[in-house]
Amino acid sequence: MSTIITRMGDAATVEMTADDLRRDIVEGSEAAAAKGKVPVLEDREVEYLVDMFTCPSRIWGVERGHEAILTKDGSTNTICSSRLSSGVCAPLNREAAVRLFETAFAFDTMEVGHTDYSVKPAKFLASLEAQHLEFLQHVTILPLFYGFMPNLGLYYRPDGPYPNPSDLLPMGKIAEARAAQEEALEACREDVVWLSKQMVDVAADGINYDTVASTGDADFLATLRACEEVTSTTGLPVEIGMAAEMVLGFHGELEYDGVRLAGLWPHQQLKLVEKAGAAIFGPVVNTNTRKSCAWNVARAVTFVKAVTAEATIPIHPNVGMGVGGVPTCEVVPADMVSRASAAMVEIGRADGL
Amino acid sequence: MGTGDPSGMGLAHALASSMGGIKTTGDLVARMQLNKMRLPEAKRYVADKLGVSVLDLTDSTVMRTVREDLDIGVVTAVPGLAKGLEAKARIAELLDIRINCVERMKQKIGAPLR
């Protein structure tokens, strides 16, 4: 039987038969359904993915007329930063890079953000950040976000002033670990609100809170509370993009609007993000490097389809390196990125990416 | 979208799935998404305002001319056409929406000279 050249979740090339690919697609969807308690893909959706992964074409794309909107977290780091952000460190400043994204790359939206991208270091440079955004608003046409990560982890020792739950929990100091998170999340919330309002003053089109819940349920709660305050007091649109598919329960008992945050899956996170007033939600589905890209894409779109089926706001799933069916590697192959991209829109019914 | 090298990630998504920014109407549909409109509703709204079909919204051949006729900014460098804030002021009027930087420009222009 002839084989198809495709990739694993770490981007390594692998040869599979069409039957193997079909089996992986079905099993990937079933894996998402079992974890999230969401429906598996329909037969016609499985067939679309089989056609896509068995096609030898290097690049895949959506049908004409089905195109969606791109929002870009990480600002221009891919152009201006180092390998930390898969960046190429081009000799361009951020203004030039944003204008390239608008014209040369024809992006639908773009974002300004500090190279570190976390709120804690960015707040000290707020006036510089605001100046970049303000200048760009004069010369660009596309919607411009200001983006950053709440990144609660930076508020714990040794980076911040609060006791580190990762030190306390192994010692069995659960109450102390929870208290530290409750104090830290309030400081983080204040910073997120403050920096967001700085960008309101220089006329940002929106704020992008990215990699949310990277430090678990306390990180998620800080972001939801900040989003609620920013959207209700300024009217500024907020996008919330997640860090991982499930909210980790480092605290375990935190709630928002009466819902326990630990253990929430993307379609459950959506409901709280909507309640907090966000304009766009970016769910994440992690890539498993030991499985094929076909398995990973099927799993990712099954989760995302469950989100878009219930959403009242636009859904922009994260399809960066290591999430959304995209392989985990520093330099990502366009053959798999374009397939994950199209599958998210055609099967996941994403409003954007 | 997410992290990745420019050609492998950003450009791959742009070619596979994106509306095409100011080359077509991606910026306009994105502005309606900021107003919480989901994709089909946002596309229909923009198409109606521009007087084109939904399929035309991502047709760069059609939209290059439409954008120049409306003077709302085009992707190539054409002297004399609206740029930056000028284009966004016209977009705000065309789509009947508030754009923060346009509102700020109006305030600055209207403020007294002490």
C-alpha cells in the first residue's frame, strides 16, 4: 500500500498509510471528546481531514469566501526578538515591523507589545509603550491592540514579593500557598487594569491578554476580574487568549461567578470569558509531540468546534507553535501550519486565528 | 495566533486562512469583531456597507478598486490617497462605528489653543 509523507507533533517527517491517518484522525477526535465531554467530529468532517492529510500538496487553505480574521499575539517579536519567540531579530524597529505586517504581510490586525511581553516588566515602560502605540495609530489603518501576558508567576519569589506556591506546596503548606496566590492575583489584577488604562488613553483599538492561566486558576481569576473592570469602565474591547487547554488548579478553590476555575476545558472557559465582557476568546489545545499532526489537528478542532458551537463572541483559537495542531518546534513547517489553519476555520468554525 | 517564525507561522496562516487585511477588507471585518460580531455577521455587515458581495470581501482584485474609490486606504503606495488616521476617519463614517484614535483626533482638533 502506498504511503503518505506527513509529520509528527514534533514536526519530524513520518510515512503513514491512508488507513493509519484515518485511524489517527478518529482517535484524536475521540481523545478530545473523552477529555472535554464534547461531541466527536461528524463523518463528513473526518473525511475533510482525511482528504487534507492524504493530499501531497505542500500548502492547504480554506475555500474562497471562508477566510477568517487574524489577531497576532506576541506583537512583532517574531520579527524583532530572538529565538525565544522564534524571532529572526531583523534590523527593524517595532514601528517598521508593524507596518510590514500591515502592508507586506496583509495582516488583518496587529498589536504593539513589550519584548518581554509580561505585564510586570512592561508596566515600568508604560509611557514608552504608549508612545509606540500612539505613533502607530497615526500611520496605520488596521486595528491595533496592545498585548501582554498577566503572567502571575513573576509575582512570586524570587522574581516578585509573594511566597512561591511551588516552594510551599511540596512542604504541605497548602493554606499558605493558597493565601500567597490570593494576594498575588490581586496585585496582578491591579497591574493588568492599570496598564490597560494607559493604552486606553492613547486610543488603542483593543487589549490582548495573552497566555492567560499560564500560572493556573489564580492567573485566570486575575485576568477575568481585570477584563470585567476594563471593559465595563472603558468600553475597550478585550481579547483573552489562553495558555493551555485546561486551567490548572494550583489553588484549587478559586471561583469566578460561582464557577470553580480549576479543571475547566475550553468550552467551559468560554462562558466565563463572555461573562467578564471580553470581545474575542482564544482557546488553546495543546500539541502532543508523540502523536501525528493528523491526530493533533483532529483533537484540536474537536475541542474548538465545541467552543464555537456555543459562543456569542468571535473565537480565535491559538494556532502557534505547539498548540492547535501545530507542531512543537522552533521553526515550524508551513505544510502543517497551513493544514491546522484551514481545519480550524473549516471544521472548527473559528471566526479568526 | 501564536508564536512561530515569520514565514512558517504568520505568512502560512495569512495565505491559508486570512481575509487579507487592507489588501481586501480584513481590517474592516476585524473592526466589527471588536464590536463582538461573529464572522458571518461581521462579513455581511461590511459587505452591505460597501455595496459588494460577501465573496468580494476577500477578492483583492475587486477590493483594490473599491478601497481606492472609497478612499479608505489601499495596500500599495499611492500618493494622494488617504493614509493612516485619514483613512480610519473615513472607515469610521463608512461603517458607522467609533474608532478610538479618530475620536481622539477630533478632540485634539477641537480643543481650544489656551
